Amino acid sequence: MTNDKLEKLEKLEKMKIWILTSEHNAYDQYGYYHLGWFQKKPTFNELQKIMKKLKETHNNSLVEHLLEFGKCDTKIRCGGEVSYQLEEHESLN
């Protein structure tokens, strides 16, 4: 294998993606949901767009918290909770 091919293979192996999920913890225990994935760490605007689609109130502070800490919990009706996670993972090549 040539050096060029080896370098390309090494880059592929090092690729990472960012995954956004939510976990619903309410009376009927919904579990985890995949909300989106990104080739690089998402921007404030990208995450804000998703939160608006989910009709999350206080979405600006939620997005700021996700970008800084990677996790954020919000209260929902009936005393339940929604937990959002933004995590970096190695891509599956």
C-alpha cells in the first residue's frame, strides 16, 4: 500500500461524528430517541433549529448548556423529564 493510501485510511479511522439524542423519563418510560447526527460539532443555530422543531421552551439556554456540557435535563408535564445528550463518537467505517 502506498503512503497516500495509508494516510487516507488513517483519516477515515479517525473520523468522528456528533450524535444528539433524548431520553424521555415520564410515566410510560419512552426511552432514547435519535434526534440527529453531525460531521462536526454542531453550531448554536443548528441545535436551536432542532429544539424549535421539538417545541422546547427555553431552547436558547438549553442549546448553550448542550454545547458547553453535552447534557441538559428539562421538566415536562406530569412530573417527567427529558434529558438531551450531545456526544462525540467514532464513526463506523
